[in-house]
Amino acid sequence: MNIHKAEIEKHIRDILIALGENPDREGLKDTPTRVANMYEEVFQGIRYTNDDIADMFNKTFEDDLYVEQENKDIVLMKDIDIFSHCEHHLALMYNMKVAVAYIPNKKIIGLSKIARIADMVGRRLQLQERIGTDIAEIMQKITESEDVAVIIEGEHGCMTTRGIKKTDVKTVTTTLRGKFKTDILLNNRLMMMYK
């Protein structure tokens, strides 16, 4: 899917007019172009499906990796900084920390790829819950492991700067797949590692 910058520029100019501003004044005359360029960058994830992202970051290692049949070893990467935008208000979701865990199944993913997946998934109009679901789906495709967990904590501009205006509210979501969903002891171990 392409991002149409010329259309964005036109509509941002119209929004400025609708706000009662003069889009031709010096401080605003380049604003539609700046916003279009910014949107192209911050919403680049819209261009890609989860399958596309899985293909893009599918770098795994299988050599010298011995995995037992009933493996419960956990790989956990936490405190991955991302941002996103709420699809309901286009408000910023910020101070977001993502933790991604999985149980290797004959291969492991390059660590930087986990952070890149989280970042790209966030660069869409999103819900925090869907970010977790999308990351888990992509991780399952790449690692071929059913056992994936994603924990996200973040703040939402639609809660903090408008409406109810509760500035210290954090939203925490969990997405649990495979053994993380069904094995209570494993789930407890994950939560201890996460803290």
C-alpha cells in the first residue's frame, strides 16, 4: 500500500483552514509538506502485511543449536521502545515498552530483528492489543514456534491529553500463545523474568 503524500498535504492544508488558521502564513506554509513527510515515516508499517514483515526480518540461526523435545528455555527481550498512533483519535501512543518472549523450536531469531518487528508493527494506525497480536503472529511465522508471548506497557494521548486527561495512566496488555497460555508454571516464570 502506498502513502499518498500529495493527498496528505492537501488535506492538512484544509485542516489548517478548518481550524481558522492561515496556511499561507510563514510559520505554516511548509507545514502540509512537513506533515506529509512525517506521516510517510511514522506510518511506514501500513505499507506491509504481517507476512511482508516476517519475510523482511526472517533472519534465524539453526547451526549448533540443540533443542530438546520438551524444551522450556525462554528467550526474552524486554524494554523495546516503540511508539504508535491510536486508530480512534490518531493520538500518539508513547513511552511504550515491549517485551517479546519465545521458546525456541530448532531455530532462533537474530535479536535485532525482534526490535525491528516491534518497531515496524507500531508504525501503523493501531490498538495496543493488536500490536501484541501482530508481533506474536510474526514471531511465530519466523521462529516456527507456537510458544510466543508479548507484553506491552504504554501511555495513550487519547487518555492523557484529551477526554478524561489522566496523565499517569499506563495500559498493559499481554498476548500469550502456546505454552505461555497453557502452562501456569511457565507463565509465572515469564512474569518473574519480565519484572
